[in-house]
Amino acid sequence: MKAIRGAITVENDCAEEIKSAVKELLEEILKKNSLITEQIVCILFSSTNDLHSFYPAKAAREAGFFLVPLYSSIEPHIDGSLTKCIRVMLLAETDFLPKHVYLKGASALRKDITNVINIAIDGPAGSGKSTVAKIIAQKLNILCLDTGATYRACALACLRAKVDVNNSKAVSSLMDKIQIEVSYENGVQKTYLNGEEVSSAIRQNEISMLASTVSAHECVRSKMVKLQRKTAATTSCILDGRDIGTNVLPEAKFKFFLTARPDIRAQRRYSELTAKGQKVSYEELKKEIIKRDEQDKSRQIAPLKQAEDAILIDSSDMTIEEVVQFVLNSVQEKI
């Protein structure tokens, strides 16, 4: 269930204007969110205390929302606040991100859900970036753009085409021929390679090292960064990777650098893979993680690096829940 907010102002405190405004606001909310009345759980209204002529809930009834539970309340007066304003919170059974609606000069009271916000989480392999990002995205009701998935898709394309990931020219030639897309279906990111859904295929352990190598090529990073920036420019989202705060979204308001000791990260990766039924060696995973750290830090293009304004989080002795809460608290302090 999602909460969709909206507001609209009227010029005069009269029944006809209030009826018209409520009808316009609700219809626009349904239109923008592709909703039907059967999906609505309830509608909660509040109006500024200078509106007395007609209850917004009654106006909604007359507008055709007679099968939906409705509630109206009057807001207390606050000096300097918007006048003659009707606000609404509509609860609906939908998995899509809500699109809030503000009409005729009305503005949102909560900037964290109406302004586009970008959260960048960087860090080495196995630090828990993706897990933390997904939980935070769910709690803040924003998109979680898994940047690593796009690079893994590039690596998978190279593997299938038998292209040497160390050969820049060969990789560049392949990048011109492939199409990578990301979509969000029922709250889950799906990654597509040339129209094929490859979300599971890109999670094989052999793809991890290939992704690190292929992502070092300028042609690959340029293609993927354009995709990531395009999404972040119009949608509130959280991105995790190795150069989000330093390269992809250097203007992001919220930046974090999440790390942990190599042995801790190797153990986490070992537990994750064995739980999926994959046979792996802890010692080999640890060697791979150390090697990948060195590779990511030393590459010439967009190396792994903590942004100067990023908050450092060492999760070696922290639970996922503790890391999530720390990030949430830091974000809320700035909103």
C-alpha cells in the first residue's frame, strides 16, 4: 500500500470552488498514478482553518468517490503558512512509486517526498552497499538503482560474445552493439541485455571479476554513467557503487562510503553464495576481494575513492540494521 499526497488552493471560501478543487485534485492524482477507484483504501483530507463553506470529504463524495472511506479535518493556524489550501493523503493498493500532485500554487509540507533526492553509497566489494541501499530505498520509498547490475550486464555480454575484457577496442566495439535497460517491476529492479531479462545470470561469481575489469574501460563507464545520471535527474533514488559520489553524481546531497575489513567481507560473500547453493572457497573469495580492491583503487578511470564530503562507515562490527539506521538518521538531519 502506498500513500499519495496532494494539495490545491482556492481563491474563495465557497462551496462550488471547494467542490471543483477537490474533484480536480483527486482526478489528477488518479491520472498521474494510473489508479482506479477500486484501488483506493481511504482518503484523508485536511484544510486550512479559513475554509468553512464545504467539507472536502463531502465534496469527494459528490465527485463520485462514494465507495471510499473519507475523513476531513481542519488544520491549526500557523503564521506565514499557505492560506485557502486543501491537502489530501490517499492510501492505495499499488506497488508503484507514488506521484504526488500539487496544484494552483500549493506546495508540499514534506520536501523529502516531493523533491528529487539522490543518495550515493560507495565502497569496496562485499561491504554491504547493495543490501543497505535496498533497505533504505524501501524505507524512504525511493528507487534503488543497482549500478553494479549494469556493469555486470556488460560483463555478461562480453562473456557471451567471447570478447576479451582486457581488450579495450574489442569491448568498445561490443558496447556499440548492445542495449542495456533497467526497469522496476513490483518494486524490484530488473536488468535487461538486448531485451533479455538477465537479473539472475549476472549474479554468478565468475561475472564479478569480469565486471570489475570491464567497468575500467572508458567506453563502458561512459555508457553506463549516462544511463545512471538520466535516471537520477528525474527520480529520487539511491545508488551504490565505487565512484557514485566522486564521478557519477558528484552533486548528490547525501554521500556515504561503506567499508569493512577484507576477512569480514569475504565471510559475508561466502555465506551469501553458499546459501544459494554455489560451491566456493572462503580463502579464494578473500584473495579475490583483496585483488579486486587493489584493481578498483588503481584503475585510471573513476577509481574506488571516498568523496571528500562522504561520511565514512566501517561496518566490520555493525549489523545491517545499524548501518541502515545510521544512514537514515544522517539523511533526515539534512532534510
